[in-house]
Amino acid sequence: MIIFYCFLKSWFFINSDAENLKVMAELWLRYVNFEEREKRLIPFIEEVLREHECRKVLDAAAGIGFEAYALSMDGFEVIANEYNPELRKVMREFLRKRVNVEITGFNWKDFDKHFDKESFDAVLCLGNSLTYLINEDERKKVVSNFYNILRDGGVLLIDTREYFSNGLPKEKLMGSFYYNDEDFSVLLKSKKGPYRYVLYDEITGKKYEEEVYPITREELKKLLEEVGFSIVIEYSDLEEGVRKDAVFYQFVAMK
């Protein structure tokens, strides 16, 4: 993975002032903890994929392409989908000369128009990505699309971040191996309206802010079951079972 880290560092320093690189993509290059993801997240994903004999994988929220890159290097056939065009630019620049990964930019709500039914062994939707869907009907539509493009016996690997503590929003969203917390403040704000996720770079003063819906572990599990997944296994920070102090909850949902 040394090549991946070196590329990201060079991209950040060379392109951080380019007009076409938005704040979110710029901050993500430093905020994501690639080394810890390589050590912990990638082995977890691959163990799930191999256990269910998955070869063809759709990364529905590929971001800057780290998981797609790692899986492709380990022999999986991967399609990397990222709707955000700025993140997709970074991913395309890195992946195009290194691995054979098809890159798409489809909206999840339109997956049924772009992918055939039962065309994947596995779908990944990681990094708390579902939180950006505010509307409940949209979330159900999207998860239904994930379900429909999976073959029988296929798996959806999806996660959600724990935004609350004792029923109240956490003052700061910190402490996950997914991210480099040292130089960032991560907040969940609400003033009698929708919640907003705020990523603030303590070094540069730059800020990324987005409206989100803080979907809970219980809500996500219920949604997966309502859509039709026959078995849903829960994990807490990659360990099987439910732990109340977890930062992220992962679900392996089987069709």
C-alpha cells in the first residue's frame, strides 16, 4: 500500500489549490486513516467476501478508491462507484494506471437503471455513507436497489456511525480507527432543524459541512430486514456482536 499513500500525499500538496478540487475531497485525503484501514478494515471485508464466495464486488460509495484498490490487488473483481465528482477525480487519477477497476458515478437511487438484477456477489456501502440520505423513502429505495442487484446468497456490507450517547448528540464524533482525529474536529449540529455534519481542519481552518440524517443502529437493522435480507449479522467496530460504546456498527446482510 506504500504506492497508495505516496500518491495521496503528492496529490494533496500539488493540487490543494486547484479550483476543481473541493474542500471535502481535499480534507478527506488527510482525514481518512489509510494505514489503520489496511490493517483492520480490509482483512474484515475480505474475510466476509471469501466466507460467502464473493468475487464480483460493487463498492457503492468508493470515495477516493482505497477499498476498491485493495480488493482489486487481492484478486477481487471490483466496480468502484462514487457520486461525488471531486472524490471521483482523485480516485480516477490514482486507479487508472494501477489496477483494472471500472469507475462509475451513478446515483444510488438510479442503480436499478444501470445495473442488472443479481449482477453482483457483494455490495459495499461503508464510511457511514447512508447518512447523507435525509428522506426515509429514499433510504429504503436505495437499500432495495442494493438488494436487487445482489445474486441470491450475496451480501451487503454496510455501516453506520454512532452519533448519540445516552440519547443525546455527542459533542464531538471522535475515536474511530477509520479516521485521523488528531488534526480535525467532527461535530453534529442541529438548531431546531436537520442535523449537519461538520468536519473542521484544525490546521488549515477549512471546513466541510453537510446535512445528514443520523441513522441509528436499530433503524438500519430494521431497514435491512424490511427490504428483505434474510440474515443480518451485527458488528461493533468490526467485532461481532453489539457493544454500546462502539463508534461504528457494521452489518453483513445476506440475501
